[in-house]
Amino acid sequence: MDDDLLHAMQTGQIAAATLDVFHTEPLLDNHPFWRTPRLTITPHIAAETLREESTEQIANKIMVLTRGEPISSIVDVKREY
């Protein structure tokens, strides 16, 4: 899939792209996306943060932690995401 996008950009089928998520995370340092003109890479910030929904999610996680239960979506520092 990555090769298909690169080919489409090189041939002009696609003029530009912005990517936020990849097949392999984190994106490897030597991946060709880093060197592709007109390809923008964002650090998982492509979406607007919705205050009300985010506040509710944080409050729910605090309640779960208070009960001594495991929470979801823990950042894996070794994997860098």
C-alpha cells in the first residue's frame, strides 16, 4: 500500500497527501515517506480535540483507576506511541 501511494504521487496521479497513521508505527526513520515531496506527516494530531468528549473520557479513566481497574489506551513508551 505504501508503494502504491508513492507511485501515485511520483506519477502525478495524486498531487499531495497528508498522513497521520501508518501500517507500521512508529514510522521507521528510513521510510521513503520522510523524503517524499508534497507528503505531510502529522504526529497523530490530525483531528480536532473535542473538549466535552475529552473531559468525559479523562473523568471515566480516573474513576476506573480509582476502582483499581486497568484502563485502556496506555502509551507504550518503548514503542513511542
